Amino acid sequence: MKSVIPTDIDNATIGVAGREVRLTNLRKLFWPERGITKGALIQYYADVAPVLLPHIKDRAMVMKRYPHGAAGDFFFMKRAPAPRPSWIEICRIDHGHGNVIDFPIIQDRAALLWVINLGCIDLNQWYATCDDVDRPDYLHFDLDPGVGATFDRVLETGRVVGEALTALKMPSVVKTTGSKGLHVYVPIVRGPEQKQVWTFAKALAQALAARHPDLITAEYRVAKRPRGRVLVDYNQNRWGSTLASVYSARPRPEATVSTPVTWKEIDKGVRIEDFTLRNVPARIAKVGDLWKPLLAARGRVDLSQYV
């Protein structure tokens, strides 16, 4: 059942599948230049919940909170705040030296709206599910334009990465980051530990940079990156790192969304600004979840054959 977020009051408590979710500051402008309120942001997430939730289920969530809207200051929060509703599930992750962090998990629409109400604009989930946080079920590449690199070069890099993965018989999916670049993901059979996944990603990124030195860099140190290149960022595969999830809104002036696209759309020249809070729900209704392969049991790559 679709959740309808009130637009004419600041605070409300709504029923979501038998649970009560308290929402606050609904009329606060999160994108003043667009007239988009916090309530509209929550409504967006309520609308896309059916396709979003399967991608973040059972994963620890790092909260990135924007209490003053998209253009305001933000802060990261890992520990689930207390007090909190009893139905917010927790993922306990040992970071060593006695540092055990209780992350919230977004298991359903009520938990999703509760987290967004904290001022989270984008969602940043753990790469592995909570039952084994050391063994991810996908690897990915963050294609990030450096100084002087256009988005057309990002698209070109995306094609290079996609073709390389195809040559390795690794099916991949791609999305806009909603910020500056692209994310390319590969569904893998859970088995290799995070460091092994990172090692493979690093080797491929460095090989592509060596093959396309005028386009791609794998240099993680900002000061040493050559100008005009696109970083194929393998280091985001390191343990404990996160990226904005699929269907995440982003704190850009255009209220963009990290949106799945097809490789044909990459060839045609999509733009970050093509996908926003206002049009992504309609796109999903038309094309469905283009990232379903990332959820399927079949078609996953056995990375142990490569590492």
C-alpha cells in the first residue's frame, strides 16, 4: 500500500504496515531553489521503496545526515540513534579493538521512512549482508571524473570497463551516481573476502589504466592523478567503505538520483541531470528495476576463479 506523506503540516505520525512512524519538519525546504521539501524527499522514498528495499535489505546502513537540507552541512552517523523504535533492526559489526558498532538495517518501508526522516538524503549500505559482513556479494567500480575530465569521458570510461568485464564473462550493471560519475557493479557468488574482492578490482583498474593512459587513471592519491582522466576507483571495495545506493537521492542542486541505466543509454549519452526526484518514480513504473540482476541467484560470477 502506498504511503502518502502530508504536505500541509510540519509534523505527523503515519501508519506504515501496522507500524507508527513519526515524521518531522515536513515543510522544511531541502532544495529551496527547487521548492522541494523534506516531506517530498520522504514521499520519493516511499514511492520507490518496492524496488529500493531488496537492494539494501539485511545490510548495515551508514547514515549521512543533512539536517539543514541539501546545501547545508552534513555529518556521518554509524551507530543507530537511541531511543529508536523497537522494530528497527540492528547489525552489530566488530571494527576491532573493542569497537563494536550497532548499525541500523532498513528491512521495510517503515524503517526506510524513519531513516530518511533523520535527514538522510542518500543511503549508504554495507557491501555484504549482516550474516557475513566480510564476504560481499558484488564488486564495483566508481568512475569519478578528475579535474578537467568531462562527463563524456566518464561515459567513454564506462564503456571501456563494461567491455572489459564482458570479455571476462562478467555480467555488469551500471547506474549514474547522481553526483558526478557512474557506478558499475558485478554480482558475485559470496565466498571471497572483501580484501580479495578489492585485490581483483585493483588489478583490473590498473590494467585498464595502463591500456588507456590518456583516458583512465587508477591513481588513488589525488595529487598524483593526471589532469583530464577518469579515476576507475577500485579502493571503494575496501572493508567498511560505502557508496550511495541505487535509487538514492543526492544533495545536488538539481535533486538528482543515482539511477540504473542500460548500456544502450550509456552509448546514447545519458546525463546525471536526466534523473531527479521528480521523474525517477515514473521511469521505474515504465522500465522496472534495471538492477534486478544484482539480486538474482543465477548469473553471479564466481570470483574465486579470478583471485
